[in-house]
Amino acid sequence: MAYHDLDELDGKILKLIVNNARIPFLEVARECGVSGAAIHQRVQKLVNLGVIKGSEFILDAEKIGYETCAYVGLFLVSPSSFDSVVKELEKIPEVVECYYTTGQYDLLIKVFAKNNKDLLRIIHSQLQPLGLARTETLMCFKDAFRKKLPIDFS
Amino acid sequence: MAYHDLDELDGKILKLIVNNARIPFLEVARECGVSGAAIHQRVQKLVNLGVIKGSEFILDAEKIGYETCAYVGLFLVSPSSFDSVVKELEKIPEVVECYYTTGQYDLLIKVFAKNNKDLLRIIHSQLQPLGLARTETLMCFKDAFRKKLPIDFS
DNA sequence: GTTGAAAAGGGTCCCGT
DNA sequence: ACGGGACCCTTTTCAAC
């Protein structure tokens, strides 16, 4: 169930497919020196184990109309409201990630907005009413980089 | 070049493929009531426009050996060192995201580590030597949710 | 756990509209 | 920009090792 059960072939496959979800498995097979059926089964196994949680296309947020991105640290009024706040946050389309964190904030969320004014609207009209004592906004004005974790089961 | 050039069919296609990069385009075609060739051309157009930046498989970080996740806010000693620090950060395998932010931190990074001890090692041995005045660690002890931005060009 | 082969289906390209 | 069709490659399954 854990990564201890994964061998080098699994690692090689994951490395080849993780940044290109539409790579033909036969191409992976050729790279790995095994049959296409083997890759098919291995990938199926990785899905069944939950190692592979799914696949997605990566879209450019700006090009679909979201020019502003921010992390917002949330301070809850009452700690007992954690779960209900999270539930409400999940309903807000612009809130794309949410973490329970240690440190100064109770929750940390990632928010996209059409522009700065739209972000302000989201914070004031959507977030504040959920029962927050305070919020702290970290605007991301540049995505310096983004990459994948290393994969190595050797 | 922007989302203003995208129509409802583009939106429908993106909605169908964004959470499943391996969906057959012919299935998308049937859902949209157009030919496979049309989907093929549209997707190609979206890639050329940069709306689609790529595709990926989503892996479970825990299941490939990374049990700890944290955001770390960085305070630089000197503002002039931004770019060189970012360059060095990018070389650290465990640092998967990096943002220039407004607010209290100069930079905000997302870090995965094998465990808490490993995270401490990364912060002390890898991050601190880069010329940081201070760091502030927000451990993520639960990933409450993670979803996609809404797509709507109607 | 892996293989090769067969059947079914999808991806890609070209031409016509 | 889209549709139809042809061709080739890929996916998926299964018996056999």
C-alpha cells in the first residue's frame, strides 16, 4: 500500500508519465524495455494502490480570465467551527486549495480572482462572513516556478 | 490570445478534459456533438494559445514517501538577491512551488519532506544558507481540499 | 508478473465543404 | 472552422508461460 512496495520499474514509469499524461503507454513500454501489456498492468496497479490519484490538463489561469492569485491566512473566531468553515470554503469557486496549518494561521487557502478588485470582493463578501476573526493576504505576483517531487524507488 | 477568444465549445472541451487528461477525444466529441477532428483541432489551438500548458498525472505524495508538507515564508537578507535565491531554491528537489509575494514574506515556497526531521534538515541545511534573514514555517497537517477553477466562456 | 497477439477503438491527417 | 474517411498506432483483454 505504501511506496515500499514499488520497484524501479514503477518509478521509471511514473517518471515518464507524470509530466505528460497523454504519452502513449507503448512508448513508455519501449523506453522501459517491457511489453505494452506490462505498462498497462503496472499503471492499473498504481491507480488501484492510490499512488496515481488521477490526471489533469494544466491550464494557464491568466488565459482563462484569472489574473490575480493570493494565499490567504485565516484566523477563525472559534476553533470549533473548523469543519463547517472548510465546508463553506469549498463552495466558493475561486478558493482552489485549503490546508489546516500550524503556525500563525488556522487555515491557509489559495484563491484565484479575475483581478485585484475581484479578490477584495471575495475576501470581504465571501470569506469574512464565514466567521473569521481576521485574514491576512499574501498576493502572489509571480509564479517563480512549480515542479514535481523526485521519484526514486531504487 | 486571451480568454476572450474562447467560445462555449472551448469551455465545454476544457471542462471535460481538465480533470481527466486521458479521456478519449472521441468521447469528448460525442459529448459535444461535433466530430473528433474538431476536438483535435480545438485542443491543438488551445495548446498553441498557451491556454493548455500541459498534462500530468497526480500522485499521492504520501504514497511516494513524502509524509510532510509545509509552506515556508522567506525573509531575504538583501532584496537584491531575489533572483539568485530563486535559482538556488529551484535546485532543491523538495521545494515544489515558489512565489514572489506581497505581505510579510519576500518569497513563499511549498516544500515536501519525508518526515518532520527531514523538513528540519531542509530548512536548516538547504534554505538558511541561501542568504535568508529568517523563515517562518506553516506546516500543512491536512489537505482539506483541492479543486479546479471554474471554466465559463458563455 | 510478464508476454504476444487479436480485436476494438482512438489519434491524426487530408480533402471537401 | 468543421465533417468524413483512411490509415496507423494504441488500448485492452486473454490465454499461455
